[in-house]
Amino acid sequence: MSTPSFFHEDRLFPADTGVRGIARELYASVRDLPIISPHGHTDPRWFSGDEAFESPTALLLAPDHYVFRMLYSQGIRLADLAIPDRDGVPATDPRAAWRLFAENFHLFRGTPSSLWLGHVLIEVFGIQDRLDASTADAVYDAIDAALKTPDFRPRALFDRFNIEVLATTESPVDTLEHHHAIAGSNWGGKVVTAYRPDCVIDADHEDFFASLEAFGDVTGEDVFRWDGYLAAHRQRRVDFMAAGATSTDHGHPTARTADLDPGEARALFDRLVSRQGREGDAELFRAQMLTEMAAMSLEDGLVMQLHPGSFRNHNGPLFNSHGRDKGADIPVGTEYVEALRPLLNRFGNEPDFGLIAFTLDETAYARELAPLAGHYPAMKLGPAWWFHDSPEGMMRFREQTTETAGFYNTVGFNDDTRAFLSIPARHDVARRVDCAFLARLVAEHRLALDEAHETARDLAYHLAKRAYKLEASS
């Protein structure tokens, strides 16, 4: 079989031949730039242990909720895809799961997953045959054989992908042992962490109280007192910075922030930790803690990321059987103007504070987020995120935000993935789409070609490095 037609060298470039030529020229200047991956969810133990990946299924299917949610939507059980349940029971034979995946690969036609997986199969493993039922075993065997060789160990792939910096995301109760092991090794790859304190901030989280106990154990602070709780956060932020962190991350249901006086904040905290919270207290506490985290960021310099607007674990029975992050998180409408005002009124004008805001609600791009980022010095826009991490989503992002926020109030691209091998594929898609957008501006005489070249390099590399304060650390 020949290489899949969707993997044409001009994929995602404009259909107009003249504009396509400009896009091709711009892309040629950025395609080989190093990858800055400042936010993601890959497993740091891959790089500390540098052990061979277990199987094609464990590497490409099981960790990727983009993939298995589509299969699940067609009635395929997660158990048949080798996705463990809460008990960790081995679901099925990895090869059988792969065959089922291959038989249903047509479901991904037109989706970004098809682009990413195609890139992985062709560029990473050199597989030219299209994945389907007839090629399932041959493709599985080729990937499995490759994974047993030194060239396909995590560190070798990291170097091959030309990743300059990769950030993972850990909770405040994580020991960070794998990051310390990486730093203490003789490998030169830069893998840093990011501080994600949701489990000890979200009182609606099923593990909130257990996480608080662990938070106290790891810090030695009395985290059931307000002062001790805040001190524990400060301590852990220092620990995370020692492991390379330059950012925090907050995955809240809404973008709401609050600026309570100290007595009100203490009383709110006391109600929650004594299990006497009132209706709305959990949301108000999350809102207050965003402002507390912003104050700490002004002190210690960590860049603050806000990822709101997902209804987590919408599928209750699936959550009960398999836990979080199983493809059942659904976008909801999200308001930013009033929600962010308390935080921005305190810190939005601070030159030493950085807030990167994301959204799953595209209706907010032009109406709210671009005007906010186009005004407040502290605020930048994160790229098209999650469900909108697609060619169309990236193009909509540029079209709706550039007129108000420009390019330089955005932060380039981050891949936000658990699927390690998809990182170069995702960055390649982002670079192609940005070059396509810039090429149109050049063709319409809205941008000079030399300006487009400079902007393309900034979007692909420099903006992320600058926004996440990675310039000095790399």
C-alpha cells in the first residue's frame, strides 16, 4: 500500500496555489525548530527509568483519551481496549485490543487524531501501510519490534523529536522523585514539572480530604489550619521550582476568582475542612484560591495557567468503574469578564505576574478573552485547547483573537498531551496551521513576508519559551 493520501507534504496548507507557496516557504523555515512543550501530562518515570515501552497498545491506545473516547462512542467497551478499571484489572490481550482499534480506524477520518496517529506511524515508525483490519497484526509487530530497540527508548525518542524542554504536571502530594532522578542522571534532556494543586483546592474532589492529609504529611504543616495550609502551598512551590517548575496549572470548573478579606477567607476554609460547608462554598473557595495562587506567583515568579470550563466525568457510571480521565469530560459555556475581574484588579497590571488563560468555549475568544489579553499586561492567551486542538480549531483561534490581542499576547503552542509520541505531530500541525494563516495575510498584503517569517518563528518557538520563563532555564 502507498502512504495515506492525507499525509501529503502540503497537508493543511491553503488550496490556492499562490498562498500555498507562501505557506510552504514559511513552514520550511520553522519545521525543524526545537520543540518547546511547556504544558503536558506525560509520565516522568518514562524518562527517569528509560525503560522500553510495554507494547503498541500501552503506548498509543491506552493513555490517549482522544482515541478511546471515539471508540467508546461506538459502543466498544473500554475493557476490550486494554483500558484498566479502578481495580487495575488487566482488561484484555494487547494485540486483541490493537486489532479492535485497527478494525475501527475509519472512525477517525477527518479528526486531528487521524493526523497525529498518521504522523506517528509514518514518521516515527516508518510504516507506510494504512492501518485497518488487514494490516493490524503487521503494524503491531513492526511497532512492537521497534519498541524493543534502544532507538525507541523514551530518552532516545525525546532527543530524536528535538524536544528542548518538556513539562509534566504533578500534584502537590507528589514526591517528584522521578524529576530528581532525571536531574541526577547523565542524560541531557530537560524535563521539568508544573504545580497542579487542584486535589487540595477543590473541595468537591472525591479525594479532597485524603489529599489534604497527604499534603500535611509531605510538608509537615498543619494543613487543616488556614495559615498552615497556605504555608504548605508555599513550601511545595519551592520544591517544584527546585525540580524545574516555571508554572502552575489550575483546572477549575469555571474561571471565577474572588478577593475575600483575610477573615472571610479563613472562615470559608474552616467551614470546608470541618465538613460544614454551605452551598456554593466549594466554588467560592476555588475562586479565592486562584487569587491566593496569583499572589504567590507574584512572590515566587511561577507563571499561572488557568484551564476552566470542563464538566469533568459527565458519565457517572464510567467514572464509578474506571475513574477520571476516561474521555467523559465535556466543554461548558464559560464567562471570563466578571469572573477574572477580582484577580485582574489586584494583579493584572503587575509586570512580574503572568496569567495564561485557556478556554473550551470558543464564543469567548473575540468577545472576552482577546479584549482582556489585549489590555492587561499580565494576561496572555493559551492556544486552542483540548477539543479545539485541531486544524479548524487553531485557525478559528487565530481568526478570532488576532484582531484584538495580536500574536504577541498569545503564547505559541503547547500540546497538553499524555500521548508522548504525538508531541511532534501536534507541534507540526500547529506550525502548518499558523503558516497557513500567516500566508493568507501576506497574500492579502496585510503582512510583509519578512514579518511573516519572524512571526512564524515566534509562534513556533520563542513565544512559548518567553511566556513560560524557559529562556533562562534551557
